[in-house]
Amino acid sequence: MGFLKTYKRVAEPGRERVYLSANTAVLGEVIERVTGRRLADVLSEEIWSRVGAEGDAQLVVNERGFPMAHGGLAMTLRDLARVGLLFTDAAKGKGTAVTSTMLPRLLGGGRELLKGPYPPWLTPAIYQFDVSNENGVLAKGGFAGQMLYIDTRLDVVVAYFATNVTLDEPFGRFPIRKLTTTHFEK
């Protein structure tokens, strides 16, 4: 946590979309301090137990046992897709971790926080998602091109692993959105 003190504020809160892994690291620390439990145990009870996972997830910790909440959760591809199902109508009534009041908050508002040439279907990342918009789409990218894509209105979840040529390949075309709206109906 000491390292995080070296970061400088980029903008006033609520003024600009800025993705920092530090936010996720702090969130993991807050969860541990508030609950008095290890992050892995909280994730297991509150989320993983509701996914219907085939296997255990792995949470990376450093040499002092500090969880790498910002980039250290590993699971199978099928289990990643199951996490995405928590955000669809298909999960209703199955003890989902995502409440009916939470989903509209994830999908709405915040466009004024975007700076730069973003496509019109993109709204700012909120609640740890990279894409969240009023069309019902949520997406979270991962290291080297991994992706969890969720179309909440069509109940479509696409999860994939990938290896990009460069570490920080720019956010480009999003063909999954066109594929899901073309080949799936509500």
C-alpha cells in the first residue's frame, strides 16, 4: 500500500475516466479491512460459490500475502464465462451476486467523463468494467487481449483468452458487438 502513496491525482473524482490498477488494489484492501477476512475467502463466498464453477480460481499474492486484486485472478475460460452469466437474465433466481438494482447503475450515465475519440456506444468504465453502456453491454479486458463480453439484453456471454503482439495494444474495433446483435435474438 505504501507504493500507492507515490501516485499523483490525475483529476478530481467524477471529472474524468482514468483507469488505474491502483483503484482495484485499493478496493481489494478495503474489502479485507471491512470484512476482517482474506480477499480470496470473500470472493469465494460472495461470488465464486454462486458461479457454478467447475474448478477453483487462483488469486495471486505477493511474498507478504498481499492479494494482487488488480491482476492476479486466474480461472478456466469456461468459469470466466460463468462469471459473465451473473449479469444476465439467465442468472435471475439462481442466487446471483448481481442485484436487479445494480445492473441499471452499471449500464447508465457518465458519458461526460470521456475524453478523446471514443465510439458512441462506449460509456466510461465504472465498477471495474472497461465498457459499460446503455445498450446493455459490459466488457472487461485483461492482460494481452483477454476479454469477457456480456450483452445483458440478449443474454450472451463471450469469454476468450488471447495473446496480443504488444502489451498495451490500443482498444480497436469491437466485432463481438456486431456478431451478437446479428446472430442472437431476445
